[in-house]
Amino acid sequence: MEINCCSFSSLSTIQLYELLQLRSQVFVVEQDCVYQDIDGNDQKALHILGTIKGRIVAYTRIFKPGDYLEKAAIGRVVVAADFRKRDFGKAIMQASIAAIENYFNTTDIGLSAQTYLLNFYNDLGFYALGDTYLEDGIPHIYMERSLMS
């Protein structure tokens, strides 16, 4: 899988369409969750695209501190259903962590994790803080990662 980082303005129309289609396919259709995916935050984010033969198969968006959360943040972590169980989720997350360190000069990262993925994020150095909560009807927990933890 090839991984690239793009600003919103540098995304091609096709890339934007594909990443929105992937997010909708997983978060709205697969998870049966009606929510407002296009939330006005994509313009502030850097977009981490994982592609195979030009197709986006894994994706995240990252934010500098204060643009989404108090800390730098990773969100909309997604891998296409037919590309799971190949460590692409781990690869896109590692690339996202590295991009935050490189672009935003911080190792302090927060994210809102679906609770069933707690072990996945633990393995990447994130730890849970606080209680679980519902976000769009799905159980989540806030997690952080820092080289100091």
C-alpha cells in the first residue's frame, strides 16, 4: 500500500470523491449509522491516503492541536472491508502518527475510538481516558498517546 499525505486543497476531485465514498460505505452503510460525515472539518485536516493501484483502501484525517481537539488528533480511521486483516489499519495509523510528529511537531495525540477497537489502539501506544460514551449511537472512548506516557 502506498501512503500519501494531502491538504484539502491538494486533493483531486477523484480523491475527495473516493475518500468520502469510503467513509460513507463504512461509517454510514456498514455500521448502519446515520450521521453528518461532511462536518466542515475536512478543510482544516491533512488527509492520509492509503492506496493500492490508485484506489483509496485506507484513510485517516489528522489535525494540528486546537483544530479538532486540544491535542493533535486523528479521526475517520477507516479501511475498506475487502482490504482488512492485512495490517493496513496499523500502517495508516503509523503513517498518521508520523505525519503529526513531522507536520505539527508534537507527539501528544488524541482520538475518539470506537470501543471495540480499544486493543488495536492500545497496540499503537494509545491509552483510554475516562468513561465510554455514545457518539452517533456507537460506544466510543477518548484515547491519548504520547512518547512521554
